[in-house]
Amino acid sequence: MLDIPVIRWGKPYESLEKTEVVHFNTGEPIATVSSANGGLVSRDMRKAQKARDRLREFSCEDLIAKVDKAADLFENETLKLGDGTQSPDQFVHHQSASTGLPEHMCRKNMVKNCFVMQNMTEILECLTRGLDLDILTNGYGTESRGVIVSYQAQTPVLGAVLPSNSPGVHTLWLPAIPLQMGLVLKPGSSEPWTAYRVAAAFEAAGIPPEVISLYPGGHDVGGALMTSCPRSMIFGSQKTVDQYSGNPGVQVHGPGFSKIFLGDDCVDQWEQFIDVMAESVYINGGRSCINCSAIYASRHTKEIAQALGERLGPVEALPPDDPEAGLAAFTVPGMGKAVWDMVKQDLQADGVTDYTADYGDRVVELERASYLRPVIAHAESPECDIASKEFMFPFATVVECPQAKMIKAAGPTLVGTAITEDQKWIDQLLSATNIDRLNVGPVPTNRLNWLQPHEGNIIDFLFRSRAYQVAENKVTAIA
Amino acid sequence: MTNSSDQDLDAAVATAKDKLDQHTVEIVQRHFHESTGCPFWLGKKSELNFDPLTEVKCYEDLQKFPSFEDDWLRGGPVERWRMKDHADRPTYVFETGGTTGVPKSRVVVDDFRTDYEVFSETLPDEYFPRGGNWLMLGPSGPRRLRLAVEHLAQVRGGISFCIDLDPRWVVKLIKKGWMDHLEAYKKHCIDQAITILTANHNIKCMFGTPKLIESLCLELEERDMTLAETGVTGIFSGGTEFTPQWTRYCVEELFGGPPEESGIYMTPTYGNTLMGLACSKPVTAEEKYKISYYAPQPRAVTEVVQFDDHNQTVGYGETGRVKLTTLTPEFFVPGFLERDEGEREQPFAKFPWDGVSGVRPYHKLAAATTVGVY
């Protein structure tokens, strides 16, 4: 069994407290992981500036090349992990075993992380709008149009409190190193794998290990990380989102409430878009914030719900190593049933119909875990509670709503796919501040273009654009 | 074959048990006798199916009492807990809990002083020098701690400075998610502490909660100082967040090494308003900073009992729930189930009775408990 230490600026630290990462269903231990304590994090953060200083010894381009190399190592090589090693296949197996996510989805997430690492030049070019990266290194510089610009780093490191149940989110913190910022990560309790493997790949690719810290541990570790890192990201529930809302030092990633809007000009051809809708709801086990949780249309909504119900209702819970497995397990005992009880309550409300009711029980109980099979509901209006719900399994409500009211009724929407050619409505959608990422046309909500910002531009989060003036003669007073 | 030290320990254990049995009988007599008992226990007597005055002949006989319910300590009149022969004595009331609802209260005449005098005898003079002044950095208000630490300082010939902290407000800040306010409040306390520590008051000893000790050391570092440079040599602290890992971090990184290197000795304690202070075996790197607590027997007894049978202790090294019995001339609490669990520890020469290690929130209550708030 693997023994995984805390990593303090590249140095392993074996804690007196350890937790076990176990198989989601059998409970069989896979690894022991040292637990940090909050004070350890706070104290180590006093040396955070050294991480940035060390990274600034390399150019951004040099770091981007190392990250590119790390992508290959991450995807294809056996890398060190704690007191042992881990091959790519073992990584997939370990991640699936502890998170309940099917192995083929773990592999896809692995590829997604690699894609981001391999395309860092293009991603940063888009996120910075073509800024010369030396300007970020030096703090200022002259753009090609002859104007001095200054970007001031707001932190020497990026902190992140990572989730246990969604290994697809790691792409969000990967740009930190090429931006010459250290990484301070608290891995999720059942998903330490990605953070440790990325760190190992970075080190093997020539990135100094002393720029990365990994602190598995309890809530106090997360709290200390958030307090001591000037910029950090956290993944959590709506409660977490509300808690950090308005805090400029925290980028919070919670439920996405992503949606598909069918315009009146296209809704009569809804059958053409059923694949887009089904993929948006079902892909990645329905776990992501970019999975669609509501489909808005002014008519044909019952037929759409019927068709999606027929498509997704029969989906069975399959073993995680089955290439056809489409559902991810709830690994906290009793959680599947608890989530189902919430869904069931919403399904019983007036104006709501369950279009997956005819396809058998939705809860599948295993020895220590459970699955929820897909649920497609129909709501007669956006006022029904279920219309604004999101759950961590393939779940969506088809909502009947006049087009003119859709934007306001939709509420916060991380990804909005609008299927329409109605330019006037597209203009309104473009102006809607409650929609973060906007797709126009039949683009599944889950298909992200990595050249676009996600839930806030990381450059804006880590740097501040400010005024910087330099007199021709720095020491002579202006006459 | 047993060697002489084993025999000595066996004899000490037997002597301690005899003392506990005798003490139990005396305390029960006092609490259930009409001339001395408090209204609460005299009233309860009629509900019992046995006569405590004639049927409690040893410690184990306390199992005849029903489990002590902590709700009995909530609400008034608080005088129902005052011993009849203490009616004209100056009386304190100390509270525990109270973030929401009515707190538990305990009336006290002398107990807090006696408890801390007993505790004082366990402190090494080398690190807690007689005559040295103290800093109390923790909750005061309705709690016992401020007066108790002040008395401890006084019996050791020193004077105690006090910095107040309101844990009920801290719990509210955490529950509201007002972490900025929490940090500001913590800083407010630490700033006051550093002001006192650097004002030439000859402070050698302190009480601090783990969170505040940590914050104090970090803030001193921020000011290019160390705790040792302030003159502090002895610290006692307590709480379930006092884990081996935290202790190691504190000793190795905040203090700068074990006492012989850093000059700072820290002793964990376990206790609350209902009992005195359980002391720890010396905590060392060799034993991986294991913390084992021993109650101040016979005034208080801790047992580690089975989760489903609270009258059955677990085997040594096994895990169970912590059960507390308080047996003082002014307070009688038989078999109170603490909100903690831990492992049962063997007696040893200094404390020849059972101890408890690995104390942490009882796993079935842990999710609802806010620990380590101050």
C-alpha cells in the first residue's frame, strides 16, 4: 500500500496523523495519506515569495515548455508517488477506485489535463489577449503599440482547496506554474491522485520541486490555506459559493446551473438537438458544473422530456471498469438515498412530472456506496423548485417558459447554450450578466473551449492591471 | 516472572484503588446526608431504587446510579446544587457551553482552587518557576479558567495577567462564516498578549489554548521574535485539538525543539468545568508525541467505556467513550458521558490508575461539534 506524505515546498513530511484512501465500495485501503495541520500551512506560507522568486529565474516560455514535457510524463510514464511509484494505468485505477468515477472517465479527465498542459502557450495567449508574458514577469513592459502597461502579481502562489468527487477541475490551477506562481494545494480526501501526479510530472520535467506544496488534511488545513494565500480557489456547494461571494482573494467554484435554451425559431425542430441535450446532461456522470441541469423551451417541452427520459432513463449502474459505465458512485454512505429523497420531494410538487419514473428504481445501493440513475423531470413553469436544482448525477428539468422570460427566469448560469438564429435574442443573451459562458448554436454545455476564460479569467484573478509611468530621467525634478 | 518495579506498580494501583473506594463512600455519604447534601441529590434520592447511604461501599457501586444527564445542570435555581453546609459560604457559578440555549452551570466554593493546587504539584519547577508571573490567554467570562489560573499563579507565588476571549462569540463567527471577523478577533487577543509579554512583567508561565499558542508564536515570528525570547518557559494548555501531530508541530517548529533545547516545556491537560484537570504523561518525540491523560484521582475519575455498555470498560489500548465521575466534597457527578472518545491507558508510577489517550470528539457527535474554536 502506498504511503503518501505531505509535501512542504517540495520536501516530504510524514505526519503523525494519517488517513486511509479506500476503495469506494469494498473499503479496501489503497493508500495512507499524511494529514497536515492548519498551523503548518500558515507557517510555510511565510516562505511563499521564495516560490515565485525561484520560478522567475525561468522565463514563462521555458516554464511552458517544461509543462508541455510534464504533460507527456503525466499521461504516459510511471512517476514517483509517496514511498512507491504509479503508472498511468494505476493512476486511472486508483482514481476510479477511490472516487467511484468510471475508469474511462478518469482516463478522459487525464487527457483533458494533458491537453491544457500541452496547449498552455495558446491558452495564455488568449487569456492575456496576446500580452508579452515578460510583462507579467517584470511587472511592466511596452506593448507593440508603444504603450507602457503594468501587471502586478497579487500573490506569489495560487492556493486551491480541491474537491474529492470531480477530478476534471484540475485544469483550472494548471496555468499557475507557467505564470511563475507557486502552487499550494489541499487535495481532496479521496482524490489525492491528480495533485500528486501533476507535482511529480512537473518535477520530472525540470520544474523546481520547492515551488509546490501539497497539504492533505482536514477543514483546518483548508481554512489556513484560504487565509494565508492571497489568491486561492475553492470548490464546493452553493453554501461555499455564498460564503466566499464578494471575496476578491477567493475564486469559488460551485454548482454551475448550466442550461440549454431553445429559441422559438428552432424549438419545432427539437428532435435535431436531442443528442446535444442528452450529452450535456449525461456526460462525465452528470457531475460537472458544466453539465446541463435545465432545458428551457416555450413549447414541445413534454415531448423533449419524454425523449430524454427514453434515452437516459434506462441507463444502468455498471462497474467502474466497464467501458460503457456512465454513472459515478456516491462514495459517502447513505448519500445516494439522501439526494434521491431531495429529488423525490421536488418531483412531487404540483406542475412537475417525472419522465424517468417508468424505468425502475433510481437508487442503486451497493455495500458502502450508491448510484443514482438519471432523472429527467418536466416543469410547467420556472417557478417550480425543481427548475433551479442541480445534483451530482445526470439530472435535468425541461422547463416550459416563454422565450421572452427565459433569461431572467434562468438565474445564475455557468454555461448557457442558446440554440437559435434570432439575432435580437442573441444580443439580449450576450448582455445577460447572469450567464457566464455563452454558446450560440447546438454546442453541448460540456464542450469547453480552453482558449476561453472559465468562471473568471485567471489572469485577472492573479494579476492587477495598473498604471506605471517612468520619467525619462528618474532623478531629476520636473521643471 | 514479575520484577520489583511491576510489583511496586501493582501495589501502588491497589493502594490508589483502596483510596478511591474510601473516598467514594465519604463523598456519597456527604452528598446524600440530610445535614450536608444539596437539594438536587437529596431530591433525587427518593427516585433511586437503592439507598446510597448504605449501599455504596466502593467505587464500582456508583454504577447503581443512572447515567448523569447534563440537562440536570442547565437552568435554575442554581442554589439546588449548593451543599447545605456551604449555604453561608461565598459561592461562584461557572458555566460551560452556552453558544446556543441555556449553558450548563456548576456552583463552586473551593473546588477550583483545590483542583489547581493539586495540578500545581504536577508542574516541574524548572520550567514553571515559583515566583514567576503568568499570562492567562483564554476564555474567562462565565468560565472557571481565569480564576483558576490566577489561583494557580498565586499558590506558586506569582501574579497572573489575563487576556480575555469569548468562545461563544468565536463559535458564532465560525457558524456565520465571518472568517475576517474571526481573524480580527484572534489578532486582537494576540496583540494584547504580546503587549503584556514584552512589557517587562517577568512572565515565565502561561496558559493558552492550542489555537492561541499557535497564533501567538506565528505573530511573534512575524515580529522577528520567538516565544523563548519573551521569557516564557512553561505552558499548559488543553483541548481535543491537542493532538500528537499538533504537539509535534508546536514543539519542533514553533518552540524550536524539546524543552532541553528550546527552554520551553508544554504540558497538555484535559478537563472541563465539571472536573478538575487531568494531567498528561510527559510528551516526548520518542513516544511520537502520544498524549495520555490521567484524572486527579480520587477527586475525579475517567474511564474508557464501551460505546454500547457504559458500565463496561474497554481493554487496555482499546477505544471507547470517555466517562467522567466527579467526587469532591461540593460536587458529585457519577458516570457522566463526555462528548469524547479515546483509548484506555495503563497505570504508571506517577498516576497508578487508568488513563486515556488519543482523546478526540466522539465519532457519532463529531460532525455536529465545533472544536478548537479558541
